[in-house]
Amino acid sequence: MPDDSRDPAPGAEPAESEPDARFTFANERTFLAWTRTALAFMVAGLGIVQLLPPFPGVPWGRHVLGVPLIVIGAVIAIVSYVQWMHSQQALRRGQPLPRSVLPQILAISITIIAAIAAAVLLVSALVKS
């Protein structure tokens, strides 16, 4: 008779079992990689605000670039933890892994920050001339 221990009765919670340690470690490494990405965003934001010379004619330029990077870093840290938890639950229940929104957050964030940086540089060049 087939083992149906992973198929719950209708309305019941799926049975949990300890997944292969390799999958747990891979899930953890993915979480740690996203954590490093979050830290990089936050450090870049702090570096821009504190160390970058002011843009000529655009005194607010450093903050417009740096503060969103810090916020995005915090968002990535929180979302990566939630993603790690959901993936670990799926592994324990033998379910498909949930889709990650982190690549979309990263791509959209980088695109927006690049557009803001270009705008700040153009305004600075126009004001300076």
C-alpha cells in the first residue's frame, strides 16, 4: 500500500517531517545570501549619505539616493526571512516551494534607484551650468 502520510485529509494540516538536511542547508544559504544583499543595500545607502560629496546645486541629492537604499535593504531583510520560513514549512510538508518575490523586488529597486541617480545627476549638471 502506498505511503499517504504526506497527503492530509480534507481540511487537515499537512503532516510535517524532517526534510533532508541538504535542502534545509540550501534554504539557509539562500536566506543568508539575501541577508548579505540587504546589508549591501543598507551600507551603500549609508555610504552615499555620509561619504559622497554633495551634488553641486542639489543639496538633497545624497539623501534622495541613500535613504531609499537603506529602506530597500530593510525590506529585503524582512522579506527574505519570511521567504525562508515559508520555504522551510514547504520542505517539512513535502509541498512545492513558494515562489520568491525577492528577484522582482531587487530588479525593480535597482531600476528605480538608477533612474533617481540619473535624474539627480542631470539636475545637478543643469543647475551647475
